[in-house]
Amino acid sequence: MQIRALSNAEGSYESFKLHGIISLFIILFFTVTLVLKPVNIKRV
């Protein structure tokens, strides 16, 4: 029972890590887009 709980926690941690990486990439993408768009408009 204790091993099962440990593996469950490990699995949820892995999924949490994956979601964290995905959300981090999305935030980075939006930040880069917001930063680059005004630069591109100014350049043109």
C-alpha cells in the first residue's frame, strides 16, 4: 500500500513537471511574440 502511494505521487509529479514545462514554453512564446511584434512594426 505504501509503495502504491509512492508510485502514485511519483506519477503525479511527472505529469506536473510535464505540464510545467509546456506552460513555461507557452509563456515564453507569448513573451517573445509580445516583445518582437512592436520591434517588427518599428522596423517596417
